[in-house]
Amino acid sequence: MTRDPIGLALSLMNRVAGQAWLDRLGLRPVVEKTAYQGTRAGFRTLALAGREFRRVNEWLPKQRLPAKAPADLFNLTLDEDQQMIVDSLHRFARDTLRPAAAAADEAATIPAGLFAAAAELGLTLYAVPEAFGGVAETASPVTSVLIAEQLAWGDMGLASALLAPFSVAQAITRWGSGEQQSRYLPAFCEESPPLATIAIDEPTPLFDPLKPATSATVTGSGYCLNGFKSGVVLGAESDLILVAAELHGRPRLFLVETAGADGIRVKPDPAMGLRAAKLARLEFKDLRLPADALLGGDDFDYQAMLDLGTLLRCGLAIGSAQAVLDYVIPYCNEREAFGEPISHRQSVAFMISDLAIETDSMRLLTWRAAARAETGQSFHREACLAHLLCSEKAVAAGSHGVQLLGGHGFVREHPVERWYRDLRSVATLYGGVHA
Amino acid sequence: MYLEIPRKFGAIVHQAQQVARSVFRPISRKYDLAEHAYPQELDMFAAIMDGMNDGAADGGAGAGKLARSGGKPSEGNVNGTNMKTVLGLTELCWGDVGLALSIPRQGLGNSAIAAVANEAQLARLGNTWAAMAITEPGAGSDSAAIRTTATLDGDHYVINGEKIYVTAGERANAVVVWATLDRSKGRAAIKSFVVEKGTPGMAVVRLEKKLGIRASDTAAIRFDNCRVPKENLLGDPEISVDKGFAGAMQTFDNTRPVVAGMAIGLARAALEKTRELLAPVGLEPDYQLQTWQQPAVIRELQLLEAELEAARLLTLRAAWMADNGQPNSKEASMAKAKAGRVGNAITLRCVELCGSLGYGETELLEKWARDSKILDIFEGTQQIQLLIIARRLLGKSSSELK
């Protein structure tokens, strides 16, 4: 199986030369790798000397992106803007993400130039209304799903890292007060946007995102936050974290700035996959938050927030499953056994047919839910159906991918073992995403 | 991008739902038990359906109106006859698949005529009720291996052979028969011929007793020196590798989404009935993201619904592509494969979830579980669909990927 020269060079050098090559290729990690050695490392205090978000005295009234008008006809054609975004992100995924993916997974790190490259593409601009410096005119969950699909085709781990700040911007645009939007959103439109993430998952089996154990209590000056979060994308790097916590018996999201914070501890939470996304555990211990840290007001809808997150998660699943399909087709046509390509065997060919059927099933279910969300229609049922189907089929796609390559699929020379690990996350994680 | 059914089809969906609810359901069990009895209730209904189609400004719906896929790309976005027919049949099969297959003038043969007939043939044969005769005792999925022959003799073709599994073969006014002009020339020599009822030499020799769709007659027909006018050969009489068989197979690109739609309607009926039976027990559907904290049956219902929804959208996509003149062979097979298998799995699971109530004849659930199996077999089995999809994806010929 051919492999592009950069990818091959990276994986070979990685094996013999450890970390030295990172500097030579300019893929210096954002944070020193020693910070991410694994679960043996204990919690350390998280107080990044990172970005401070300045409060503004004169804020704009809160902006809500209007829904698009429902169409008259069933239509699967992408509009011009969507097609343009898909095309440019596909090139980015193919030329930048895919070649960097193996090394990023191996070293559990993110190539330094990556966020800058994403900023150049204007990724977060699509999440921010014009009034705050972005380009968004209407709510566009469909476009968000398409973006996730394309990025995850390149690599789901890197895509998760890139989409976390995008998702935070989306969430603030959809739910934030005027003051919150004025304080945070312009930063996402700057040349180097902040790193940000959404922390929902907790280290417990059968975790239900509707019932976080992390809790917030009201204090004289605001809130006090206590609890644990796990599997948090960019958990140790983010300047801003949206944290799901129970308040007065109901789940809410809190805006937590990490610069100079007292009461947040972090440790790496490396997992089966998504290693480039630098998953981390967070502990909040009597973390004091100001009164305006509670995201949104009366129109905040926690379930809708989760549902919108699900759409992006499904987008990631579709992109990665499509990557599997696109990889196994040439492989099975080239790989010979018993004197002919293995694709001439029905047992092999039918697995590929199933892969295609279920990838499109995931895609159409997700697109429908997103299109309903985009046009202001109810979409909870559709989002739940998409999430369940994607949960089931994503893991099967990862499994098919490895199986079709046999022993070659099990070794890291091919990306399918990474996709197998990444695709398991679809049913496992709820945080880090918002469409 | 928008994946909702357009409002303009609301009326036909509503009409078909009324027929399914008020005409089919009340007689559904009756004709399941009385296999081979002719459901006379359908005659009046067929007249209504004809009226609907003739009056429709946009060309109507139904088996005889399916557009030809892979045709000229149309201007702008079209939701047309293919989608409308899928939606109509979905609703009718929510009522009863066997009865839907017995509606006069809505046979598969009508779709074949619509797909390959020339203008003169369309004018002459467009309004007949035509069944489709492809399968033979020795040739099922490998339809290129058929042995029935057609020999030109003056102004007539003389047909000899035996056909089985002809849906509506006894009730239809005509049968579209696949026969070969020259067995040595392979699939290119296979042509379809319209044989009208009463033509000497054609005889229904048997009606099958079946697992399901018992309201629909399934005939075995023998052709013994059966002479048909040569104008009854559909399409081009020349043996051409490019057109011949491929043209005949093109019919399937349009009919497969319709059969997928049938499976979807049937499975939806089973899911709805199961929910209805579960409600008094206090088990209502509840959509959640974390499904593992729900009762097993609620999670299962959510999963079945997701599978059904996937099949439905794949089917709408295939129909939409045909309406818009896009080649849809792969997508039609994807829809048929998915809908066939989930329709079957859903109906069988619903029987299980309802226990002896699901298994007994008091409810229709057990009948639907029997009916659904044929939808994963006729118009191309699950395995044939997977072959077609795989050949397209992998770029393989039928001699490479067998």
C-alpha cells in the first residue's frame, strides 16, 4: 500500500528519533510533551498565564443568529457557500491534517502551526455574528456538520482540537448574554483566537450528560464550582472552558477563564483515541466564579445545547467513517490473495458495501437533524436518532476498516487502527462540540 | 440542503394513508387467510387512483409514471414522480403490502413499459395492467441466464419457456416477459415482450402458496409456441451490447426505491403498533442521548426508529436523484438493501417485543413479519444489491466480482 512520503518519513523517524524530529519539521508541540506523560502524572494546578478576556463597559445587545427559512422542496445539493467551505476544508484535511495525523497521535500533541492555519481558514469566523467581527449571518448547523465531516476525514483527533474553540464560539453566539458575547466573541475573530473547550463528561460509567455531578452553589459574589471532568479536549490548554454543572437541580454551563484561576487542577487523561486532542481531567475545588459566569439567561436550553453538540459529534463520525471507506477501496483492489485482488471476494466486497450504506445512513440522518435545527424546527428526536445510529455504526466502521486490512490493519503503518480507536469515541464523549 | 418531504406531496400522502387505513387494513387479515381469493374491494379503488393520476398536472404518480433515471439533467431542483410514487407506496404498504401489489394497473410491468417503451407502445400499452415475468425455475438472481426464447417468425415472435413468481400474473391484463433472442449472445440478446392475457399458448399453470403477501397472486406461467406481434417487443429489437440488457435493468433503478418505500411503510406500521401496545404498560417512547439508562425496550425502539429513518432517507435520496436525472443505480441499491433488511429486522423484533400478542393472529404484527421477508428478496435480493453497490464502489465488472 502506498503511503505519502511525509507520512512515511514521520512514522519511521518517530520510531527511532523520539522527539528531536519535531523541531526539525517545525511541529513543535504547543505545550511541552512532558506535561502529557500519561495517567501516572498527578493533578497539577491549572492557571495558564494565557489570555485574559477584558470586560467591556459598553456592550452590544445580545445577538441571536436567525434561523433560515424552511425550503419548499427536498434537496441534497449544497449551496455555493457550503460547497466552497467543503472544498477548501477538504484540501486542508488532505494536505495538512492527514499527513500530520500519525505523528500527532503518536506524540499526543498538536502541530504548532495548526491553530494558526485554522485561523487563516477563518474557521471560528463562521461561528460569530458580524456585529462581533465574524461572518455568520444565520444559524448554520448544516455548515458546521459539513465542516466537522471534512476535518475528521483528515483526522478526528486534530479535528476535535480545532473544533473545540469553534464550538465554544458557537455556544456563546447561541446562548450568551450581550455582555458575555461582547467580552468573548471578538477574541475568536482575532488573528490568533483563544483556545477554548466545553467540559461535560465525568469519570463515571453510564454518564448521563443531563445529570452532571459537578455542582455550582450560589455565593455572595457569584458561584462556587466543585467536581471532576474527564475526557476534556484541550483541557490543559484552554483559555476558556464551558463547564457543565448542576445549579438548583438543573444542568447549566459556566464560563470559566483559566488565566490566574485558583481552584482548577488538571492532569492528562490520555485515552484509546483522539490523542491529538489532548484529553485532560479537570478538578474544580471551590472554584470561585463571578455572577456573570453563568452562560445565557432565560432562553438557555441545556438539552438543545447537547443536541447541537451531538450534530457536530455525528459530523466527526461521518468524516472518519468516510476516511475508512476511501482507504479500504484502493487497498482491497491492490491487495492480492489466492491470485487475485481480495476485492473479488464477496465476503470482502460486501463489507465495503455495508460500510458505504451505513456511512450514508449516518450522513443523511445527521444532515436531516441539522437542516431542521437550521430552519428553526424541532430537532431533538432527529438528533437523538442520529446520535444513536452514529454510535452504533461508527464503531462498526472502525472495526470493518481494521478487519479488511487484516494483520496490516492492526499495525500502525496504516491509519485504520487509529480510526478504529477514534471512532469508539462517538458513543463515549459528549463534550467539546457545539454546532 | 433540506430533507423534509415537500408540502405539495401532503395531499397524496394523506390520500394514500386514507386508503391504507380505510380500505386495506379492514380487509388485511381476510385476504391473508383467503389466499388466492380476488380482493374485489380494490376495483373501485383502482378507478379512483386512475382518476387521480389522469388529472394530475405534474404527471401523476404510480408504477406507470416513474421517470427514466440517468436522463437529461433537469433545470433546478425537482421533487417529482419518483419521490411521489415512493411516498404513495410507503403509505399504501403501511396498510397492506399484498393488497398494494394487487392494485390494478400498478404492476411492475407498468414500470418496465414506462422505462423502455417507445412512444407508440406507450400509447397502446400505457394503460394496461402489466405484470412482470423474469424469474425461471433455473434462473433467479442471475437473470442473464434465462432460457425462455423468442424467435422471430414473420410479423410475430414465438415465445417458449416457463416463468415463475409472476406477481399479479393471473390478475393482470398483460405480462411483460423477458426472453432471449439468441442464447449464444448472452445478456445483450435478452428482450422484454408484452404478452396480452388470452394470447394462445400462454397459460397460468399454478398459483403459489406463500409465507406472506398472500393477498397478492404469484403465478407460474408457461409459454408454449405463444405468438405475439413483433411490435410488442419493448425498446430496440437489435441485439446490442450497449443497450439491450442494461436498458432492461435500468427499470430497477426506478423500481427499487419504490420497493424500499414499501418496506419502510410496513416497518413503520409494526413500530407504531408496538408502541401502541406498549403504552398501557407505561412504556412510552423517549428520545435521549444517553440510551443505556433507559429500559431496554425503549432503547431498542429508538434504535429501530433510527434504522428505519436511515432507510427512509436513503430511499428519498435515490428517488430524488432519479427525479433530477442523476444516475442512481448505486443509490437505488443502497436504499433497497438497507430498507429490505431493516424492514425485515424491525417487523421480526416487534413480534418479539410484543410476545404472544405479537406472535398471534389477533394482531397483524405476525403477518407483517411474514410479509416483510419478500421485500428483501424481490426486485433483487439483499445480496444482489450488495453486489451492485460493491461493483460500483470498487470499479469491478460482473466477471471480476462475481
